[in-house]
Amino acid sequence: MLRRRIRRNVTGRAGQLAAVALGICLAAGPALGAEGIDPDADKVLRAMSNYLGGLSAFTVNADIDNEFIDVSGQKIQLSSSGQLVLNRPGSLYMHRQGAIADMEIIFDGKTVTLHGKKLKVYKQLESPGNIDDAFANLRADTDLDFPGQDLLYSDPYPGLVTDVMSGAHFGTAYVNGVECHHLAFRAARVDWQLWVRTGNKPLPMKYIITSKWVTGAPQYSARFRDWNTNPSIDAGRFAFTPPAGARELDTIPVSELGELIIEELQ
């Protein structure tokens, strides 16, 4: 969930120049004060939450960048691709593939499966109920946490605004050629931004979480594309049969940040 994420930013000469330019632009915009969330930002966030939570099914792909600071202090950005298939109330398929991870999360209304395709490992948890229940049970049993998870709840709004001290609307911008509302929020441990498509289909198009109190302020960012809000979904998408030679895990190794420790799965 957003309130537990600790994520990343960009530095260096080019980054400093960009930050100065951004600061000049934002100086003329609405203040991110302690007064609370700007009404325009709140209106857009609620509209997105109501629309996304009200969809009975959707599919979307994403390009994901996740930054970390190595032991020498160098900032490294890892890029990956994500795929999501959601069919309410109780079916979910997530796949993220990158240089390190090739992981699936599958939920069929009864069981949550974590499957490391490249590592040939899996873990299953009994979780009868809906998608909200599956996320709650997964976190309770494993302490595993996924950035962007708040967007998938039946009502995304409460999770998104947890611990938020202020929020602002910075007008419109374009993401992948699509006009979007640009929202920026400040919470106790993270700052986050969201770009929401304008018009009658207020879908999230870009999402950034910055861990402002971590050295180097690393970021998690996702650009969403190929939205389909009326998909034809094969029920077999949510079925899982362990591949030949796959090893079932007793526990899921998770860091104190709620992230999967890939090295310990090998």
C-alpha cells in the first residue's frame, strides 16, 4: 500500500537543472500547504477512484521503473513491464517481468498464488472472498506489499489519502499523448504524484512515489497504457497449475519495506 512504500528520485547535473526548472514552474502553482487537499485535486482523485472501482473488469499494461541506491551510493534504475487482468469481484492476474523478477500473482476467488516463473518457485495462500480480501490476507500472511496496489481496491480513495497532509492540482499535462490532470500529494513518509486522464474516463495514466526521507530520494514510477475497460477475459487466465519441476515455498522472504527478496528465493 502507498502508506508503506519507500521509494526513489533522480540526481546529477541534469537532474539538478530539471529540478530548478520544475521549481520555477511550481512556484506559480497552488501551494502544497498543511491546509489539506485542494478541492480540485480531491475532485479528480474521487472521480478516478469511483470510476476505476466501479469497473467490473479491465486490463492494462504498464512500463515500470524502480530506483534503488547501491552500497557505493550510486542510484540504479531497474525497468520492467507489467500486465494486469482484473475481473471483479474475485479474479486477478498480475505479471511483472524485468531483469531480476519474472513474477505472477494469480487470484481465483479462493486462492492467492505467487509464482516465480524464472526461478520455478511458487507459494499459495487460501483466501476466499474478493480482491480486497486477497490483498489484505496476502499482506497479513506474508507482509508483502505492492506499489500501486491501492488503485486495485473496490474503493481506491481511502488507501490513497491515508496519511496525506496536502494535495494540489497542477493543471493538465500529457502522458503518452493523452491529456491528464496532474495531481501531487504529500504524506508523512512519501510524496506521490498521479496523472489522471481528463474526460468521462478518468483512468490513471502515470503514478510516481518518492521516498523523500531515504537517502537519494529514490522513486517508483509506472506509466499505464493499453487500457481496456470492456475486455473479453478467458476464465482460464486465473487458473494455476504448478509447472513441472516447480518448488513450493514454505515462506515468502520479504524486506522491512515490504518488498520481495528475490535473492533468497533462488
